[in-house]
Amino acid sequence: MDAARAAVVSFCIAAISYCAAANGHETRSPKRDELRVSPSEMIVTIEYQVPRGDLARALRAIFDRDKSGALDEEETARLGRHLAREATAFLALAVDGKPAALAVGEPVVDARGPADEAIAIVVRATARVALAGGAHALRFADHHKDRRFPVPVRLLWEAGAVPKKAPREPFVDEKHALDLSFAIK
């Protein structure tokens, strides 16, 4: 693993740990989205966690192909890709009424610890757009596979993108998409 990738992994793991600590050592929702809006791209960063317990233990056992009792780098990568598919399964983005194609990147995985310890990933999906100046509409939809959990969304507006209508503490779930109005300056 090169130094830059190691630094990114360390940063993501620290961010996940910080968020868990800030929430009293428990994540309120096992999935959190961040939506970054700019004139040239929309970036969705998803933090997804399998909580400590039987499911985490079962996933480690399934992906431990050599039955060594620990996940090696390749097994961890496979587990990360599996969880990234789960995390992005319900993700949808439409700009001005047209679906935006999302390219999903490689997940950063934290599967360290005992067999029943929580497993966390951070995965990014990017939609390239070319937005002209003026008003635009954005529809963002996502939900957790366990429909009991709403997914909180953090909105970030890059230079050139100015929100017109955006809720203070947005969330999405199976029945509620996030509709945003914004302008490109």
C-alpha cells in the first residue's frame, strides 16, 4: 500500500471513529450520506457500518476464504466491495429531471478487531455534470436496506453552486427523497 493510500485509509478510519465517538460510541444510523454539489460534478460519500455482533462475525467468516481466522488484504477488499454494493444499492441522483450516472469508487474498509467487531466502509460515488449558469433542480434518493433507519444527509455546496431551497437537517429514506433547488453562478 503506497503512502498516499495509507494516509487516506487512516483519515477515513479516524473520521468514522470520531463520528462514532461524537455520538456516544454508537452510530445513530448505520448509514450516513454526504452530498457535495458543484457546477461540474455531484459527489456522494457514504459512511456505512455493519454493527458489532453476529452479522459482523458472519461476514468475516464468509469472506475469510482461507479460513485463517483473519481477513487478509484481498479478502478485506472483497468484503469492502460487497458492502459498497449494499451501501449504494438504493442511491439515485437526478439533475433537472434527468438521471445522473454515478461512478462508484473503491471503498475504504475498516474490518480490524475481533470477529464480532463492527465493520465500517467509506465509499464515494461521482456523477459528472456540466451545468450552465442559472436555476437547477436536484433530486437525491437513498435508503438503508433495513428500512427502519433514515439516512442523514450532509449537504456541501462548492464554489459556484448556491442553494435556493435546502432543509437544515436533511434525511432520506424509502419514502422521502431530497429535492433541492440551486443556482449556478
